[in-house]
Amino acid sequence: MGFGGRAPSGSRVEPWPGITGGNGMSWLTNFVRPTLRRWISPRVLREAQWVTCPKCGATVFHRDLDANWRICPHCDHHLTLSAARRFDLLLDAESWARIEIPGAPADPLKFRDARRYGERLKEAAAQSREAEAVAVAHGRIDGRGAVIAAFEPHFLCGTAGAAAGEAVVAAAELAVLQDAPLLVVTGSQGPRIPDGAFALLQLPRVILALRKVAERNLPLIVVLADPAFDPISEALLQQADVVLAEPEARLGPPPADPFAPMDTPAFLAPRGGVVGAAAARRRGRIDRIADRRDIKAEIAAILDILCRPFPSATILAYPGQETKLIDAAPDA
Amino acid sequence: MLFLDFEDSVAALEAELAELRHGGGGGEEEARLKARIDRQLDALYGRLTPWQTVQVARHPERPGAREVIRVLGRGLIELAGDRAEGDDPLVAGGIARIKDHGVVLIGHDRAEDGAPRPAASGLRKTARLLRLAERFRLPAVLIAAAAPAAEDAGPALRACLETALDLRVPLVSVATGALAGPAAALSVCADAPLMLQHACLSVVTPEAAAALWPEGGDAARTLSAAADSLHLTAAALLAQGVIDAVIAEPRGGAHREPFAAAREIGAALLARLETLRHVDGGLLRARRRERLAAFGRAAAAP
């Protein structure tokens, strides 16, 4: 059926919804306004944005920035990257799928500061288009299966609450299930205060889940992306087999206001206890510093070595040598 | 090229050769000179005294562990940090491929000035890399151009040795420089401890051992006597059964052709790894422990 005013007789289809019934006002409210909205907002408005680099102050059209994986084309500063784009960056195209995170208790304390926490959650979900602060996907990195948990720094500043912990635990369990390496990308300003004790207890949960990954000898690779101010990221850095850091990524204790806006110069101002990637490397916390665009290749090279062990024993005695064992490997 | 004090004759010939080349060079004359230099080097390096060996092993242009590692490992991915408090620049490490097999490479370097440095962090880094090798079933290779100073690092050294002794993957070590002090034991804990021809390994430096000689003697002679008595050369250690094999160096020592020396090391390592990688991990560990248990036992028959 074509589009137009002349519908076949007898049809109940109204070709111009809103035109036929009521007065002129309803035509305006029912038809014109939604159409305009559809044209302009929210996509068009969001797209008409210019982003100011917090480091060099250059103004970059957001599409150019996005095409460059949110690395400032003028000063190479790495701005925070969303979890969805992170999956695009790290995983082979069309090889990956997100996994559904089992629901965590939302707003268990009915928390309210200047605003209702529930309201904040809804707004964050609308703005970041993520359900919570950690997203999980499984897919392939240069053909090798992997599970990635990525913090979404634009969902309430990536603050880690019950849902974030649940997502990291789910990712670890999936890695064990698939016998695949686990990658975690940080990006959190601190613990999710409104989750109360539920936020507090995510750290031990994550530690337990990571232990299962370690027991299966699955590689845990952590990508330190700015910022890593929450205790879960801290534990991940400690436990990781290899830590790759983006240049200028920072780790340290959470700021006083973990919901303070990111990507502003104030956000980059030095703060006590916070160290950058270069200093963290000197202090033995991280292995390598790599440009965001090179990280996938580095991870692929590392996994290529760690995941292809030499074949297990084929000869159970020393060639050409008679050995008298005094310690027959009691716990072998 | 820095010439050692027993290389005066070579230095003179080299100067002559440089002059000849500067003046345009005569093909035949140059070849004749080169042959003389080679003969001279063969003669000198064929009968190095232990103290001369120490000097060669400490030669500043001798290839460092980091350089050797970079030659050995295709696509080396360096890993940094001890995950506790620092990253020791004198300990290089990472994962790489040798002949299609992943390996963990660890290098212990000497400080530029030869002065001892706090080494606890470096030993922790070593232990961490060894644990990585164990976890992912990768053979570990230790290139020791020096032994980390262990005076301040007792606990770290103990933990590192324990990790090395617990490994159920092959551990191959190559001592390439002058190793002295407690941390030198790490090289000997390997399944296959190898040594470069002019490397040396001893419980203390000859300088420290010289304190046992009466004071007031000729310093140079005391040092020479101390080095003699320590039996620290590769040949002596091979005879004692401390090491497994000696890797020949290019003519005139590894510092004259660092790249060729690194390739020699690579070939020796590969041969060992090819054998060891087929051996069951528990057996490897048991045999490593057994070999050590034999040292110092009264009935230890060669």
C-alpha cells in the first residue's frame, strides 16, 4: 500500500494521524510537535555538539573526535571512551555480542541527596544508553575468543555499585565457562555511594570471581583507562597478569564528589594520591603504556603467547639420563 | 673499543690498522694486519687467567642482558613492574617467541657504573615473571649479565629462589657477565645452567675475597691470586658440575661481536628448550631439586 491520502475505501487507516479529529490545537500537539521532535531531538541536538579537549582546550567536532576513538587530534589526549565504542575498538567487527547482566537491586536504600538516586539512574541510562556502569561482551580479538567487561565512564561517572560488581562477576564466570581470557577496561570515579553496603561488598565478590579465573589459568588483562579511582579497579590491577595503560590514565583514591563531571580541565587537575600512568609504571603497578589505537594489537600479541602453551609432556623421563628421584613432586 | 690492560699488543695493531684505513688502505696489507690481530686475539683469549676473565666479563661493551633478550625474542613484549612498589630498570623482562614457542625472558643487567643497587624490587619482578611462566606453561629463560645485589634483599631473594625451585616449566639460564653474591645462585637453580665462555660466577667478588690475603701485598697480585682461588671461570664451574655447558664466544670475546654472541646464546638455548619442553613438569622440578641436593653432600661422587 502506497503512502498517501487516498486509502482504499473501507480502510480504517488515518494517513495523517491527528489531522482528522478534534480542533487545530490537537493537530499541533499531536502531529507537528512530535514530528519536529523526531527531526531535531535528541539525536540531532546531541550531534550538533562540539567537544573541548580538557588538556589543550581545542574545540573538536564530536564526530571527528569519535572517528578518532575520542583521542584529541591536536594533543593526542585520550578522552573517556564509552563501553560500546570500546567493544568496537577491541573486538573484531561483527564477532561480538553483549551479554545480559542479571538485574541487581536498583536503589536498595531509596537514597536521596539533592536529587533522588532513582532519578539519577534513569537520567544516566538515557544519556549513556547503557543499563549500568559496566557492560559485558564476548567476541573475538584477532580471531581469539575473549570476554570483556568495560566500565562505562558516562554512566554516573562509572561509579561502581552493586550492578557494576555483578557485571564483573558475570564476565569472570563467562570467561571460565568459555575457557576464554578475561579483559577488563577501567573507567570509574569511585564507589557508588547510594548503593551503600551493596557497593562496599562488590570488592570481595570480585576478588572471589577473579580467583576462579586465575585457578583456571585464564589470562586476565586489564586496560587502565582514565579514571580508575574505585577499589574494584584497584583489585583488578593487582590481580592482572598484564596491565596495559592508556597514556595519562590515572589511578588513585576517589574524589570527594564521584559524580563530578568528566572531560573538563578541573577533572584533570592533580589531586593527592592520584598517579598517572607513567608514574604508576615507575612504581611497578603497570606493565606497558600504549596508545588507545594500538591496544588491540598489543592484546592480540600477548594472548597469542599466553594462550598457546607448549604441548604438555610427551616424554616422562629425562632423555639419555637415568635420574634417581629424591622428591617425586608430591603435589604434582 | 676499550682495550683491557693485557690487550696492549692488540691495541697497537688495531691503531696501525686504523691508520692504514685512514690513509686509503692497501688490500693486502690490511688483510695481513687483520690476520695478525686475529692470531694475537686467539693467543690472548686462549689462555686468559681467571683475573683476566673477570676483566673481560666486566667489559663495559659486553652485551647486556637487555640487548641479548631483544635479539633472542621475536616480537618481545616487555613487561614492567614488580606489582608492589617499583620497576627495576636493571631487570628486563617480557614474553616473546623463540622458534614459535612462547617463552618468558628475564634479563639481569649490571649497573652502568658497576655500583651495587637496591635489588629487592628487581628480584620481586623476577619472581613475578617466573610465576607468569608457571601459570601459562611457558618455559622461562634467565639471561644474567650480573647478579642483583642481595645485601638488602634477603626476603625478596628467598621468595625468588623458592619460585624458581617450584617451577614446573623448564628454566634455562645463561650467565653472560661477572656474577657474584647470593643472587648468583638463581642462575644455578635452572634446569640447564649455561655460561658464556668468559663469564664468571663466584660467591663473592675477587675484590671481597682478596680481604682474606695478608695486607700490604701487591694489590694486583692479590686480586689475581683471589680470582685464581675462587675457581670462578666457566671451565672451572663446568668441572665442578655447577653448570651444564659452556657457550663459546666469538674471537676476542663477546664484546667484539655482541650480535654474534647473542645468536650463539640463542642457538644454545633453543637446543636446551627443545629437549626440556618434552619433559613432564613434575619430573623437571624433582630433578632440579635433586641436582641441588647433591651439592655439599659428603658422598657426592662426580
